Amino acid sequence: MTPTGKTVLLVEDNPHNRKIFSGMLVHSGFAVVEAEDGHQALAAVAPDKPLPDVVLMDLSIPGVDGWEVTRRFKADARTKSVPIIALTAHAMRGDEERARAAGCDHYLAKPISPKKVVEEVRKILGMS
Amino acid sequence: MERARGATVSLRLDGTPRPRRRFRTRVFVSLLALSIVTGAVAGAVFYRLQLEFIEKDRARRASTLLTSLATQAELGAYAGDAGLCDLPVRRTFREDDVVMAGVYDTGGRKILQLSLPALGTPPPPPLARLTSLLADPDAPAVRLPADGYDDMWAPIVTSVRTPAVAMSSEPGGAAPRREVVGLARVGLSLVPAREQLGEVLRTGVYLAALLAMLGALAALLIARRISDPILALAAGADAIRAGNLDVEIAVGSEDEIGLLAASFNAMAAELRETLGKLESLNRNLEAEVLRRTDEIRRSAEFTAVLNAAHEGEELKRLLEDALATLLAATNVRAAAILLTNEEALEFELHFAANKGDAPSFGAMPSHTALASGEPIVEPTRAIVPVLFRGQPEGAIVLLEPTREAIDFAARAAGQLAIAVSNARAYNALQHLARELTERNAALVKQRDQLQEMNRLKSEFLANVSHELRTPLNAILGYTELIHEGIYGPTTGEQREALDGVEESSRNLLTLINQILDLSKVESGKVEIYVTEVAMHDIAQHVAAEAQVFLRDKALKIEVVAASRIVIKTDSAKVQQIVTNLVSNAVKFTDKGSVTIEVTPTKEGGVAIAVKDTGIGIRREDQQLIFEEFRQVDGSSTRRYSGTGLGLAIARRFAHLLGGTITVESTVGVGSTFTLTLPPEPRPRPPAPPSTRQSGTMRAVPPPPSSPGVQKR
């Protein structure tokens, strides 16, 4: 597929899921920066790094959890405008509310079709 | 009564002396004033008397001097010869107190006069004042005041014998005619008299002073004499007032004060005696009070022991204490308490206490013998009935009792009856309370355990949900990616296998969701979001989604909707219910059709019927299929995949929305499941036990991108 020129920060601790979403995104023409945990996610948006266009955020991750990473992103003037999509297996009642309270702009519950994820990303970036 | 001692009396005298001294002072001052006045009066009287005496003395002296001079100067005056007068005048003038002496003729002419030079020239004779002297030979001397002396005048008389006159006037003899021939003059100095007067005055003053002093002394003595007894009396009265009845007022006189003191003494004695009687009476009273107090105390102890029953004392303990108190309070050798047995017909010896050897209390009394309530007094023992509400509840047996002991026991019996009754009731009540408390505690524990289990379950479910969804995401994701050819081209066989993976995974996901739904319904955590929902749309949507279930089955899904029906309900829940019904219909139908029929109800709601041409359900199984994990028989479980949760959840959701799900079926012909919903959700009456339903209703719009809500 043709490159979109857009970068996605994929925060996901499960290697399989990381590989699946990453594969589908790359296949769809996105550049993907992967982070296995909260610390890597925070490091990925360090001042010397280019900002991603969108963040796919797993919430239950080691180190600093996804909710906290989201809060820090939204508290930082540099990163606060980057849209964050919660991509989580926390699909019980109240989980979406918790994710949005932390600062997530969108919410997708696992399991989810990788194609659907790409669709959502495109929609958010105004590409579809 | 406290009695003041002698010391206290004197102390009181010393302590409050002022009023008494003032009284004494007043007496003294009064008497002193009186004596001063007396002295002064006496002095004045003395002076006055002395003054008169001096006056008279002076007059006498003047008279003597004048008479003497007149007599001696008779001849000289008669002759008018100064020489003849010289001796008498000089003799007179020589007297100490004479400052002037002289002889004058009847014409007032001086014949001879001598005077002290200090006098100067004496005044001429005042003839006008002296005429009386010239006219009357017997006239008294005339005294004329002068400076520093008395100017005294007297006639000089001579006797002239005239026979004719004598014979005619005095027949008895020839009486001489007396004739004034001159005037004698004497100046009598006032100095001696004045000196004498000063002396007298001094003496008078001394006298007055002496008298006053004597009077003062007397006043002092009298004051003392009057005040001391009164003070003694006052002190005595005070002492009596202060309670010292042993005081003896000694006045030492037989007068009125003495009498008064005697009266006081008598009164004190009377009081003393009365007090003594009172004290004796008091002592008796005190002894009586002590005796009664002790009695009351013993009785109170007994009552306290009995009252303890209210506070949960065991009956045994109560009776032991009661007996101990009874023994302590009376002088019986031994005592026992009998209580009725369970049947309340016979007595049993419950407790005995004694002083010394263990005694025999003899035979048990009969129940009826005690019914009168009167104590049975036998030679060696007494049996006091314990009646409660007229029924003999027990008895107190006393060995070798006194009358007093029997009385005490009789008084105690009433209290004992109540106490025993209370204790028995209390024991029963306490037993009951204990049981209730234990049961309560067990229930509370059970409830807490259930709550904790519920919490753990919710936590566990959340974890299970998360931990199952994560690998499922990977399985479904890989399947999709391979299917898409991202990892290279796939053969038809491989894609078929991937479909199997996907279907199995979706079934697994359905199971997970259903389990979670069920657990949420059971724990009352399901919330419904009410909006206006078009039923036709729901039916169409479900029918479209259900196409994937058909696979290669020779089945068609149809929607029959007479009109557009809109009700207020939770669209996601309705969709879930209908999807479940349709998937079931597809599952158990191999050929024919599945029809979704939407019709309005009379109540303004909707009925969605899902009809199939499948295997059907036996009548006896038609209710069982709504139970959790239940499919109608073992064989079907094997033949048809499924969790057996779908219908159970569907019915519960229907109830939450105020609706019902009913089933009609004929084996071999088909089944019709009908969801009936009201125009808007309403609470339903309690569901049957197998379908315990709960949940809260909330009329709020669904969240903007709620995953359960499908876009239409």
C-alpha cells in the first residue's frame, strides 16, 4: 500500500497483539513506533523525537500504566493535542468512562478486528 | 449535745468584755457625776454659811467697836472736846482691822478723826443718811459702803437725869433721859474679811473636791457592786445559752440579783435534768434505730441478693446467696430452700446451708400443705411457703428457728418468689437471646462472606474478561491478517481452517460475554439506557447480522413488519435478545425459514416473534430452556454447540425492560419465541425464583460511542 506519511505510536505489552496491530498498520501504509510499556511510551515522545500523529494505548501495561501515560501526555502542552485511542481488553461496564476520564479521546475494546482499528485511525486522522 | 466547759465560759467573758465594761462605766459615770454635783452643792452651801457667819462676825465686831468708841467718847462728844476724845479714838484706831476712827458732833462736825494715810481724806459724813441716828439713840449702826472698808456710824448717847420728866413719866423712880450727843465713826477694813472669805472659799472647794473624790470612790465600789453580779449573771446566762448547764452563777448576795441568779441556777439545773432525760431517751432511740437499721440492712442484703437475679445471676448462685444471707440474718442452725420440680407438683431440695454439721431437714412437705401460704411450724423445724401468684413455688425450711427467724423468712419468701420467678424467666430469656445473638452473628458473618464473595467474583470476572479478551484478540487478529494475505497468499483449505478458528473464537467470545452479562444481571450491575427505538430497524439489523450464522444451511431469514413501531427501550438490550433468539432458531433449524415478525400489542408495545421450522421443543422442556447452562437434552448438547446461557440472559434482559419471552413449539414442526415489550420500561413484579432478576433503571441517553450500541 502507499505510505500515508502518518506515524502511529502503538503502546501494547502483548507481543502478539503488538505484532498484529503493527503489521496491519504498516500494511495500511502507516509508520509505527512500538512501545512495550509505559516508560517506553513516555520515552517515545521525548523532546528530541518527532511526535506521532495518533496513539493506540493499551491500558494494562507494565511500569507506568496506560491511564497514567495518557494523563501525562494530556498534561504536557507538547503532546496534549495528539489523539489517544484506548485499545484495551478492559471491556466491562465503567471501563470506557475510566479511560475517557484519564484523557483518552477514543475507546476500542478487544478483541477487535485489526482492519477495524485501521479504519478508526484513518477516521480520526481525517483520511477516510 | 455538746457541752461547753468552764474554760469556755471564761473565754466568752474575756472574749466579749466590752458591753459589760460599758455598763459598769455608765454606772460609775452616773454615780461620779452625782457625787461631783453633791460635792459642789455642799461646797456652795458651806461657802454660803461661812459668808453669813463672817458677815455676822463683822457686824458684831463693828457694833462692839462702835459701842466701845461711843461709850468712851461720850464725854468728849458731849463736851465737844477733842482732847477728851483722843484716847478713845486712838484706842479704837489701834485695832488691826480699823482703818479710820472718829467722833463727830450732832451737827456733823468732826471733833477728832484718825485714818490710815492710804485712805486719803475720808468723805464728810453724809448727814442725810445719819438723821435716823441723831433722832433715835437706840437706832442701829449705819453702814455705808466705801472703797476697801465699811464706813460705820453709830450715835453717841448720854444719859441726862431730869427729875420732872422722870417723876411724871416714871412714877417708880427717876428714869434718865437718853440723848444723842454725837456720832462715832469707825472704818472697818474689808481685808481681813476678804482673807477670811478666800480661806473659806478654798476650804469649800477642798471640801467639794473631797466629797467628789469620796463620791467617786463610792461610785466605783457601788458600780462594781451593781455590775459584777449582773455580769456574772450575764456570763452564766451566756454559758447556759452556749450549752454549759453545769455552770453555777455565784453572785454572793441575797438581793434581787441574787434571786435572779438563783433563778438562773434553778433553770440551768432544770435544763440539765431535762437534757439528761433527753440524752437517755436519745440513747435508747439510737439503740432502737441501730437495731432497726441492722434489720433493714439484713433485709436489704437479702433483697440485693435476690435482685441480682434480675442482673442475670444464675438461679443456683442466687439461692446460695439467699441462704447465706438468711443464715446470717437469723439464728437458725440450718436452712434450706425447696423449689418445685419441672412439673411444679413436688418439692426438691435445692440448696441447704448450715452452721456446723450437715443436718437433716426431714421429709419434704406436700405441695398442697403449703398452698395456704401460712408457715408450718413443727417442734424442730419451720417451713415457710414461697408463693408466686398464689402457687407454691418453693419453701424455706428452717431448723430450730426462733419466732423472729420465721418472721424474717416469711418476709423474705415474697421477694424470693419473685426473684426465683425472675431468675427462671431470665434464664429462659437469656438462653433465647443467646441463641438469637448466635444466629444473628452467623447471619451477619454469612452476609459478610457473601458480600466478600460477590466482590471477589466481580474482581475475578473483570480479570477473566481481560485475560480472555487479550489472547482472543491475538487469535482473531492473526486469523484476519492471514486471511487478508498479509503473511502471503493462502490456499482455499487454509482459509476454511481460518474460518473455523474465527468461528470458534467468536463462540468463545460470545460465551465470555454471556457469562459476564449473566453475572452482571445477577449482581444488579446492569444498567439500561432508554431511548426511542424503531423495532423494524432492530429486526432488519439482526436479520442482516444473522446471515453469517447461516453458513451453508438451506435457510432464509425474513422480516415481517406490519408497520413502523417505535417504543421507549434499551436498543442494545433488545438487539441482544433478538439476536439470541435468531441465532438459536438458526442453530436448531436445518432447513426452512426463520421469520422475525414485528407486531404492535394492545398495550401500545411491541411483540417480536422469531419463528423457525426446526426440531421443536417438547412441552415439558419449554420452561427448562430458560435456565442457565441448560439445553433440552444431553444429545442436543453434543449436536448443537452453544453455552445454554443465551435464553436465560435474554429472558432476564426482557424482564429488565419490563417485557417477557414466551415460547410455543411443536416437536418436529418448529418453535416460536416471542419477545413482548411494553411502550416503555416499567418495573416488573418479582420474577420466579429461577429467574431472579435485578438491575437498576436509568433513563439516560447512551454514551456517544458505547460499544454495545449499533449505528443504524
